[in-house]
Amino acid sequence: MFIKAVNESDGGGASWLTMSLIRADDRGLMSVRRQISARYVQKDCLCSSLAACSLPNGAHSETEANKRRVQDFIDAVTEADGLDRLDEYIDRSVFVSHTPGGCMDPDRLDDFAGRRSPRSGLRYHGVDDLVGEGSFVAVFSAYDQDGQHFRTCDLFRLTNGRIVEHWDVVEPVAAHTVAHNDEA
């Protein structure tokens, strides 16, 4: 199960955005598989609440094709020539960004692509989890940039095989270290 939660405070205080991937075991007990949270100083609205509107989820039969399409988009973005191919994946005539600080900016997905495209100081670790249902696909991934480590979740909505909406949250995290507990 994928959950996106927004806490927008009144009066200009800090806001939080959290995206979580929840799993259930055979007994129905739930646990968090992945969770990314970030705090934003509210300059304008987060404009990321799905609760404020009703979006069509699309047919279940679209799920696998949409997941493949988003994986192809991620692969293109992380390849050297990917930025030249963005229009293959994005329907800019209707695209809406729900990224904090970039609300409604049709070029906001270009910023996302630029953050993931190959360059000095960037090491993209790849997709940790990619889940979807109908029109929606969520991607959990990690990358290092100039010595800082990040976990991220991107939520995409597709129509006719092209990205029409995007939500994201990026969280700086401590570097992964190996404990060496099992060494003799």
C-alpha cells in the first residue's frame, strides 16, 4: 500500500510531506517498508494534497504498462542522452507539478530530470521500489550528490502512457555504513 500524507500548518509554519510504502504479511500485520519525509518552510502552499480533489485512478489493466513507462522514463533520465528525450514521456500540455516551491510549473519535471541526470558529483543508486495501481506509479530511490546522501519518493500520474502529474519528497539522510557485526 502506498500512502502520501501532507501536514500543512496554518500561519506560515513548517509543513511536512511524507510518502510511505506499507506492506502486509500473511497474517495481515502491516509494517513500513519505505518512508521518506521532508520538512518545508511554507513559502506558498505545498499544493500536494490528493485529499483536496478526486483523481481518476485509471483501470487496473493500465498498471503494468504505466510501471514500465515510468521505469523507462527513469532509465532515460539517468542516461547521458535522457534529457533530450523528456517529451517522449511528459505531456506538457496538461502536466502539473505538485513539488513544494514549484507548484503548477510545467517545467518542474525538467528540474527532477536534471537532478538525476549523469554529472560529476552525482551517483544515482537506482530504484529501490517501484509500485503502481492504475494511473499512479510511485518510485523510491536513493542518490548521493556532492557528498550528501538522499532518499526520495516520486509519485507520477499517467494518462495515455505519458506523465501528467508529479509529486515528490526528497530527504537528506546519513550515509549508509556497514556495521561489520558478523566479522570474526
